[in-house]
Amino acid sequence: MAMAAFSRETLAAVDRLMIELITLQEKKVLDLANKIHPGLSSEDIRNPHDFPDLIADSGWNYEDGILSGLKSAHIALRAKISESL
């Protein structure tokens, strides 16, 4: 599927927006993880299977899934951007 023609500035703005959304969601996921299991680092939550209380929390899993989706969308967007340049 062909990507509509956008200026480099527009593509850069969308890329920055995705980075901002991902950063905000990473903070949200880490903050929630620390409410469930105090003292966790961002590295710790990359391996949530080490913390059964995280795995058991549906709210944390939901927010972590949102983060994964944002990261996947950003990767796809960057791939399309690189194809169009």
C-alpha cells in the first residue's frame, strides 16, 4: 500500500509524537508496577514473569499491552517512513 506524500517535517513530527506517547506510557507502566510491587526498575518490568504479582494484575497487563502496541506502531511507522524517503 502506498503511503501518502508527507513532508519530512510532518513525518518527523509524527515520529516525535510517537516517542512522546511511548515515554508517557513507559512511565505509567513503571509507576503502576511500583504500586503493585515497590522498588521495581524499568529493567525489572521487562521480565514480568519474575514478579508473579505483576502477572496477576490485569490492569498492569493492560497498560503494558498498550505500551507494546505503541512500540509496534512506532516501528511500523518508521519502516514506512524509511520506504518513502
